[in-house]
Amino acid sequence: MADNTEPRLLEVGADAPDFTLVSSYGDPVTLSSFRGRMNVCLFFYPEDETPGCIRQLCAARDDRGRFVEADVERLGINPGSLASHQAFAQKHELDFPLLVDADLEVARMYGAAGPDEDRVRRTVYLIDKAGKVALARRGAPTTDEILGALTR
């Protein structure tokens, strides 16, 4: 029997679990490689080419300058295939990597999917340069909300 309780988000201030996933560019991306030099925004999203996901990731694309100014790398994550991510990124001119989390292992570590779920819940994390969780939110917080977590 599946557990229908909401997966728990990581606490603000907690160490962000490290991971390595393949990006839409075909190379591995390791979260800890950003430590000490960049903040990282993780966009866990349900599926490529759905209206909510298009809106959310295109907003991150459109606000590129604000993210760059705040030293924030943007990363999209879902279980879609490499080919799906590449087509989605190209069609919508996304200027940041989409990561393949085929078995939902990373989504589960971050509470973006429950242990018995086969889907990702829309969840956003901001990880600071020290590798700590600065923001953990369900849904699609605005760029203001995301970047505002850096000043807290």
C-alpha cells in the first residue's frame, strides 16, 4: 500500500545532499562542484513539455540576468530521458542544464518524490555557496522569492 503522506522537504540550513546526474549537455553535473563558488537553484519539475513546467523553466530562462548577478546556477531535474531534455531545452531555448534523474533517487533525497511515488512534485531548492539549503518550497516560487532567500 502506497504511503500518501507528503514527502518532507529538507530543512533550511541543512546540508544539501550531494549527487551527480547527467545533464542535457551530455556531461555529468555534481552538486558539490559548485561549493564555494556558486549558489545553485534546483528546479524539480514533473515532466518536459507540460504547461506548468514550460512556464516555470522559461521564467528561470527569462530571469537569467538576475540569477547570474546573484551567482546562482539554475538546474532543472526530472526523470525524463536525455533525448527528451535535449528536445525540451532546444525548443524553449533554455540556457541551463536539465538533469536526468531516471530512478528518482535525487528527487527522493530532496523530498520532491515520496518513497513509493513514480512522479516528481514541483519543488524548488536554493543551495548557497556553503552547500546549505537556503530555500525549500513546493510549487513555483518567483525569482524574487528564490533570490530573496540569499539575503536572509
